[in-house]
Amino acid sequence: MALPADAATPTLKFGRFYADQPGPDMPYTTTRLNREYVQVKNVSKKTISLSTYLVHDRGSKHTYRFPKTFRLTAGKMVTVHS
């Protein structure tokens, strides 16, 4: 059975991500943490809700859950910082 065309098309893609800054992890600073991020882009032609999505590291030690009201407009990107 074939999938409808829109079901076969991805709606989200990961853009850039930058993790594990060079150098020692401690002390944590806002500047250092803001340099670690992942970008998520809505590649569909409609706004989508990210309320059920989460982003986590290997082993799920650190998890980010999008707010229940978060919607990403078609063609837009969101950057999640650590």
C-alpha cells in the first residue's frame, strides 16, 4: 500500500548543531552554553505544532521538550540552546 504524498514527505529537518565545546566543561557559563545548540527547520508548507516533540542527547541525560503551545511556521527554523 502506497503512502499519500504528504505522508512520505518529511516535515522537520535538523539543520546545524554544535555540541561539546572544546575545552573543559566547567565552569558553565551562559556564553559557553549558548554556543551549544541544535537547529530544527519546518520544511513543510504548513505550520506544525511541536508540542509533542523533544530533543535529547545520547542516553537521554539532557532532554528539551517544546512547550505545548509551540508552533513552527512553514519554512522557519528554531534554534534550541543547551
